Amino acid sequence: MGEVWELVSDPHSLPRWWPRTARVENVDRKSEGRRSQWTKVLETAEGRGVRADYRCLSSAEGERYVWEQQLAGTPFARHLRGSTVEIGLRAEGGATEVSLASTQALRGLSRLGSPMMRKGQRAILEEALDGIERALTGAG
């Protein structure tokens, strides 16, 4: 469980397992996790970098880690009212069960695209789970 927790609670580790994360910058990591902040540089299909700022909302070692995207004053704010990711951990025998959940509140006409957003988020979360497994086992 400790190795999984270290991976998912350390923003520096995101490029190892979170989809399309090229690098992480400006990490201000707090000892308890909560209120930690960082910037993810996401790579677009065209190879450009898109910066997005995040902060940890909740952290319980070995149980859950929750972050939200900071939207105010960014281009993302035109489409999103809120965006959070929750990582849940649970000991299962000698292994760790990892669950990921994403919540996004869309703004204005962007709400019309909610089925596409759900499908896209589901794919990202599945890719992230695969990335966690690869990062911890070296498989793939």
C-alpha cells in the first residue's frame, strides 16, 4: 500500500502514470498533502503544452487523495465550473485496490457535450489506472 500511496500522492510522479502529462512544475507539496499545489503541463495531440494548475483538497494517507483544477482566470473556466479527481485506496489481501473518480461541472453551452465529456473522462481514468499499474510493476 505504501508504494501505491507514494505514487498517487506525489505530484512529481504524475508524468509516470497520468495520461498526457508531459511534466509537472511549481510543486508546493505540503507534508500532509492537503493544500499542496502544482502545475501539470499536458501534451496535446499536436505536441503543444497546455498548462493547468491543481491543488489537493483532501488527503488521508493510504485511503484517498483528492485534487481539483484551479479554473479562475484560465481558458478552462469558459467550459468548466469545477473539475475534481478522487483517488481511493483500499487494502485487498496483499494488494491495493485503486479506484479513480472524476467529477466535472460544465458551464453554459458546454453542458450539451456532457455525454462526450463522460466518455472522454472514463477513457482518461482507465488509462490512468493502467499507468499506475505500469509505474508500479514495470509492465508494458
